[in-house]
Amino acid sequence: MISGIQKLLKVREVPVFLALVLVILITGFANPRFFSISGVQDITLGVAVIAILAVAQTFVIVMRHIDLSVGSTIGFSAFLIGYQSSHGAPLWWCLLSGLLLGVGVGALNGFLVAYLQLPSLVVTLSSLYLVRGTFNEIAGGTTITNTDVPKFISFLGRNYLLGIPYLFWIAFVLMIAAGLVMRHLGWARDLYAIGSNPAASGLVGIPVARRTFTAFVITGAIAGLAGAVLLARFNTAAANSGTGLELNVVAACVVGGVAIAGGLGTPYGAVIGAVLLQAITLALGALGVPQFWQQAVNGILLISAISLDRYLSSRVKPTQIMRINA
Amino acid sequence: MNRFSLTWDKGIALLLVAVTVLGSFGVPYFGSTDNISFILQDIGEITLIAFAMSYLIIAGEIDLSVASALNLSSATIGVLFKNGVPFGWAVVGGLLTGLACGLINGFLVTVVGLQSLAVTIGTLALYRGLCFALLGNNPVNQMPDDWTSLGYSNIEGTFFPYVTILLVVFGALFWVVLHYTQFGRRVFAIGINPEAAKFSGIPVARTKMVLFALTGLMSGVAGVVYTLRFASASPDGAVGYELAVIAAVLFGGVSIAGGVGTLWGVLASVLVLGVVRSVLQLSDFSANALLIVSGALLLISVVFPRASEMIRAGRKAKSSN
């Protein structure tokens, strides 16, 4: 029994999940309205976009890489989907164009990181600028209004299944799918191996470059498709859509136990991290903390999460000296 | 054979000359004294932080919280002044705030042992959040004129804005320390191999602590410049500057992997970006063109050296066959 609990506590996602339960319980007792169905809906609706991007980001972070371009990609895709729809394109075509945009950005990132062996931080910082610049140039002052949004997409954004917003179900299904893939498929296990030790993975015959390329394409593709979710969430899109999301996404992953140093973490953790950050933001509001403190608390939470992780992992095994090759 | 080798930083310097010459002949008003003054003001804050960030990246670390630290310093100045503290002391408070931000980052990285990329994403949110906590929705717009005029006017009798003094003094200081002192050599040694540096007796943790503190302090200095230039302290100032600073440093030839870089390469890089921005603006290009150009230049700065390396390796392999 005790060893079972100890085993459970060693699962990286468990402490974050306990923190989430704690936050919800404390807030709920202090302000019962937090327990209501609308409280749940607030959290799940608000978190959907970040949760989806965090699942996507997990693929690259476990490989000790990072993709900062997702905020630009998702914003551009949301605009593209709405724009095409407003010109009469059918839904499937709109979604396909969003997907292709994401795949294109992901393939560019992947090619530069995997085959030219350039640092992903620099590459994706550049593509953040390139995609955002191109997007703004095309979008100009155009705003996609709610009448331009495809009917099906705005339906998803405003309706609920079993009391939970459709957008969160999308994130949930994606999380399960990605979780199963990363747990059971050989090529996805390679990503963990690469993140733990890139040089050794090459020596044991893992096609490091090809796997790296694939992971960036997957991240880009999910970000591209998620443009539809961003569009559904706000029912509008403009040149500034998706700005600055990248750092929130990385924060969600890190809080959820996806280690920046690579080799550790799951899509489940990434989503739990995203939900925790969102729950705390809303909890502060429910507890009457002025909203101006929310971002500061998020920062403290992120730092505490990585400090705690560091402390726990230093008890498990002797400290390793790790260098970031971000 | 002692032939001239074209390194990346020399290339940037040449690019700077080329863009400036093209700009002066091809773009009206580019060479005007007003425009030169404007360019220098425009790059001021980013350059000041880039000097310190270069050290940090050469040592193999990074700080994403600089823009938030800059703005927290600005917010501190605003709040202190609003509550009756003399402006001079408010500025001191702003500088100390920047230093404190850097020390917190340094503590988390060197003492707690966390990775700087993750830590400074956290403090990016924390410091920015504190700006909102301090100021709420009330930016401070009343600042004494004799101070703010330092932010937007030129040194008397010249067309150089006052920030030029800071750029020259700090530029010289950071250049000499990085390239001509033991401390500077240690920074490179740590970036090349922190373990080897440690075993050869370099106080790695303490040196990194100093670098983080220095970056925080320079963010504080930039915060003062920013506050004076806009005569205002608002919670959402300087958003996104961190990426501009890092882009400038990397474009200046500092390797993100650590151990490589020159300070004058970084200086040339900031100037190139400032000049290109000015040329684009005067030629009626939109702000988007600048985003695209920044992204493309940053990409070229990593692709170009790698490509030439690969070509060289290919040639070697061929000649040895």
C-alpha cells in the first residue's frame, strides 16, 4: 500500500495534479460559486487553446528543443481560416489551409533544426518574426468578425457537451491521442531518447534528424489546426491574434513536468499544467485578489514548480550537471 | 599565410557601412541630423541591455526577463515619484530594482540550480505581474521636465541625444572588460566548458551570479532611459523587448551555444538593425517589413556560418579522398 503511494508520487504529473485539486478545493470552500458549473466552464473554456498548444509543444520539449513560433502560427491560421470563409470557401478547405500553413512552418523549423543542426531557440525565434511579419502584412487592418467565422466553428466555440465546452473536449481528445502515441509508439519513444542524450541516440541507430524533423512538423501542424480553435474561442481574428502565447505555452509545459532539459514529461502533464495556471488565475479572482496580481502569482508558481521538480529529482538520483543546448 | 579572414562580426560591420551608405544616397532625410538622433534614441534601451546579455549568452546562459525587469524599474520610478520621493532618488530606486531582478535570476540559476531559460520565463511573468500590481491601470504621466528633457533632447550644440553618453561609456566599459580582462576570459571559458572551467579554478557560480546581476542592472539603466524618453511609467511598456535584445545579440555573432562572440559585433548588429529600421520607415515600408527583416537577418546569422562550415567540411572530405 505504502509502496504503491510512493510509486504514485514518483509519477511526475501527480504533484501538479494534487496542487490543482488543492487550489480548486481551497478556492471552492472560500467561494462556493467556484464549484458551480459555470466555474468549471470558465476554466475549461479559457484553457483550451493553451492546452492544445502545450500538447504540441511537448513533442519538441522532450527532445530538448523549443518552438517559439506557435503563437504566430496559430494567429495566422485563425486569420486565414476566417478570411477564406468570408470569401465563400468551404469549411474543409479553410481547415486544410490552416493545417498546411502549420505544416509549412513546422517543416521550415524542422529542416533548419534537424538537417542544418541549428539551435531551435534561434530558429523558432526567427520564424516567430517571419510568420508574424508576413501575417501582419497580409492582414493589415482587416478584422475577421463573427459573421466571417464559419458556422460550424462558431458553434463549437459557444456550445457545450455534458456541460463542458466543445473546445475543451477537442483539447482533451488531442491530449489522450498524443499521450497514447508518446507512450506506445516506437518513433515517439525515440523523442525521449533523443532528449535524454542526443549523441547516444545517434550512436544506437535512432535517426535523430528525421525524428527531430517529424516532431517539429507535428507541433506546427497542431498549431495550424488549432487556429480554428482560437477563432472559435474569440469569434474574431486580427493581426495581433495569438501574440505572446508562446511563453504561456512553455510555462504550462514546465509547470506540468515537461522538463526543459529534455527526456521527461507527457502531454497529460502539459495539459494539467495549463489547467493549473488557468485555475489559479480564476481562483485569485474568486478569492478577491485584485486581478493585477494574477500574472505575478503565475510567475511565482512557475518558479516554484521548477524548484520543486529540481528538489524532488535531486532526491531520486545524484545531481547531474546538465547544459542547455537550447 | 596571413590573409584577411571575413569573420561574422566583420561582415556585420561591413553590412552596417553598406546599409548606411545606401541609405544616405538612396533615402531622403536618412542622413539628416534629426534622423541620426532618432536612430540613436530608438536603439538606446535595446543596446544597453544587449551589452550585458552578450556576456550572459557567451557564458552559456540566457535571460528572457530583461524587458519585464526594464519595465519594473520604470514602474518603480513612477510609483516612488508619485508618492513624493524626489525624482533623483526614484531613479536610484529604479536602478536598484533592476539589480534586484538580476540577483533573483542569478540566485535561482546558480544557488538553486535551475535552468536559466525556464527560470527567466517565470521571472518574465513575475516582474511584469509586479508592474501591474504596482501601477494597476494608472500609468504615471507626470514627470519633472528637467529630467525628461534628458530623455528626448540632444546634447547641447550637437545632434546626439543624451543616451549616446551612456552608450559610449557602457560600450567602452563592457568591451574592455570582456576582451581585455581576466573576468572576460573567464566568461568565455565558462561558456566553452563550464566543468573544465570549474576544475581549472574559475568560480563558475559566482561569475554567473555577477553576470545575471549585471544584466539586471543594465535593464534598470534601460528602464531609466525608457521612463525619461516617454515621460511615463506604464504597466505594459517594453513588451517583447527581450526577443529584440536576444535577436540583436545573436545577429551580432554571439553563439547561443556559448563561448563565442565579440562586443563590437553586437554593437554593429544593434546599429544595423536601427539603420535598417530607419531606412524601411523612411521608404514607407510598414512595421511588418521590419519584423520580416529582423527574422530573416536572425535566421541568416545562424544559417550562413553553418552552411559555410558544411561546405568547408565537404571540400575537406573530397580532397582527402
